[in-house]
Amino acid sequence: MNISVVIPLFNEEESLPELAKWIKRVMDANQFSYEIIFVDDGSTDLSWKVIQDLHQGNRQIKGIKFRRNYGKSAALYAGFAATAGDVVITMDADLQDNPEEIPEMYRMVVEDNFDLVSGWKKKRYDPVLSKNIPSKFYNWIARKATGIKIHDFNCGLKAYRSQVVKSIEVYGEMHRYIPILAKWAGFKRIGEKVVKHQERKYGVTKFGIERFIRGPLDLLSVIFISRFSKKPMHFFGVLGSLVFLVGLISTITVGVNKLVALAEQVPAPRVTDTPYFFLALTAMIIGTQLFLAGFIGELVSRNASERNKYLVEDTLE
Ligand code: UDP
Ligand code: MG
């Protein structure tokens, strides 16, 4: 099969028939063999009923229904697991992404050998203040932090070589940073295509203000994991040792000062009367804690079940 289209959706009943028809038209015009996998992320409207009806009319349309709303990342993950196509396309269900982009993205994966082609909504039809400006900012940080030169990490419209989606685990709010997950898994050929974008036709956006909290937090974990997950000791261990050393030197200084004062029989204040005593104490404790965090991190990463997964790209036997 050429293409699997994975579409996560949450309460998008009005858009689905139109979207399915549009995708079919594009696929037929290009003579692609395809499947459309709708992943109903716990919709409370009639979305699932609509998908059932679409499936009745066209067996290339498939569905997965979640028991409750688990989030877009989980929906993508479940959809990815079910794909059979050589190239996997993801798109949003709200008709903001344009199916006409599929043939060129498919070509970029198959002929230009990209592992992942990310859409870039260069001209974007979303609220400027709440979406476009923050998004430019996050994309800039993500670009700097990861070295992946794309402009729109979170674009719903993407194309993947099948291997990629089978090798990555999208969880939490990580759907925003899939190109980074792909890069970690060793897929380096990450491309970008400017895509047409439309205003949302039906329904409302499913990502409210909590986006501003979860997005940055996940970006932080992404940066941290990419820098230090394979070597927690390099971060915590070094920092911990340094802080501990500062604490140790200060403690010795405080102690020696006191002893010298005693020996010379000059009046010396109690060590607990100086702030240095407490600073020294705290530094030693924090240093030990950091070092321990690094050590435990090492133990965890040694035990991570996927530490040696996906090492091999190809074999000859
Ligand atoms: N979505 C989902 N689960 C959720 C939230 C959103 O499957 O918990 C889907 C949603 O139905 C849509 C896509 O993810 O197909 C993108 O969501 P939306 O259009 O609301 O995001 P925006 O375009 O406003 O960033
Ligand atoms: Mg949308």
C-alpha cells in the first residue's frame, strides 16, 4: 500500500465527510493505494457514528475509537501502530490542512529520500496573538535547541517513511515535537514543505490556554532529554561535584578560622553566627543530592527497555 493517512480527531463530526471525500479525490486522481485511519480521541459528539458510516461506504476508511479523551499524541501513537502504508501522512481533521499537498509530500519521501517531511504553514489562518506569535517563539527555541532547521514543528500535516512512525513513541504532548523524536531515533533526513492552510471551517480549537503551560514544559523535557538522557551523570554529576566542592572548601575554611582563633586565643564568634556556615552546609547537602540524582538517572537509563532498540537500520544475511 502506498499511503496511510492518520487523522486524530476530537469532536469534529461536521468536517469528517468532507475531509474523507477530499482525500479520496486526491488519492484516486494520483492512483495511490491508500487507507484513511480516523482515530476518535474520545469524542462526545457524533464523530464515531460518522466514521462508522464512512467505513460502510468505503472500506479503505478505517477507525479507532478511544474510551475517553487521551490527547492528540496518544491518538497519533495508536494510529501509527495500525498503519500499513509505505508512507504515512498525518493531518488534522478540521479541514485546516489541505489534502492536495499529499502527492508532493509523498514524492519527497519516496523520491527525494526524506525520512520525514514537515508541513510549514507559512501563511497561517489562526488567531495572531494567541497562536501565531507564541508559535514563532517556540519554533525558534526548538530550532536552536535541537539543530533541526524547520519552521513549524507542530504542523499537523506531515509525511513519514513508515519505519519512522514504527520507531517513535509519541506520548504526553510530544506531538508538538515529533521531528525531534524522529531525530533521536536516528532519522536525520528531515525536510520541510510550505503547505496551504485554511481557517477552521467547523467547530472550535481543541487546544486552549493550557497550551501555554504544557508546551514549554514539554519543550524543556525535550531539550533535557536530548542533551542528558543518555548521560545524566554528565549534568547532575558534574554540577553536584562542583557544588559539593564549594561546600567542602567553605566548611574547611570556617572550621580552620575557628581553630586558628582558638589557638591564638582571640575571641572568636560561634561558627553558627556567620552566614558562611549555613552556606557551606547547604552547598554540601545540595551537592550530594545532585550527585545522587545523576547516579539514579544513570541507573534508570541503564535499565530503560528501549536503550538498545532501533540500532540497526539494515542487515544483509
Ligand atoms: N485533537 C485530538 N485530541 C485532542 C485535541 C485535538 O485528536 O485532545 C485533534 C483535533 O480534533 C484536530 C487536531 O487534533 O483534528 C488539531 O486540533 P485543533 O485543530 O483543535 O488545533 P489547532 O489547529 O487549533 O492548533
Ligand atoms: Mg486546527
